[in-house]
Amino acid sequence: MCRNIKSLYNFEPPASEDEIRAAATQFVRKISGFNKPSRVNEAAFAEAVDAIASASRQLLGSLETAAPSRDRADEAIRARARSSRRFPS
């Protein structure tokens, strides 16, 4: 799985369109192997990003949970702590 794709569900405020689109772009980059597609493949790449973003929006909108919403700042702190344990200075 691509490490750059972050969990977008159950945050307050909900994931923005930019966050959903960035995750979709990372996913398409990963499976296509292209960081930036050639001119010939740009349309297919953009169409795939749109489709993944749409599916992601639909999924995020239909999921339900009883768990409290997570805070982005707290999650960032936890991620930095995990990173420092994995890669000590």
C-alpha cells in the first residue's frame, strides 16, 4: 500500500475535496507507475483520478461509526512519534 495515502475517515472536520483528490492521485500514481503521465496518457490518468476520487467520496459518505471523531493534530503528533521511533536521529 502506498505510504503517502492517509486515512480520511472519521475526522472532524471531514476530509476536504483536496485531501480526497490527493489520495486518489497518489493511488493512481502507485498503480500506474507514473509520477506524471505522458501527454498521450494524461486523459486516462485524469479520468482514473476522477473515478477514484468519486468512489472515495461515496465510500466516506456512506460509512458509519460509533467511535468519536479523530483530531488531525493529535494524529499528526502520533505519526511523528511513530516516525521518530522508526528512524531515530
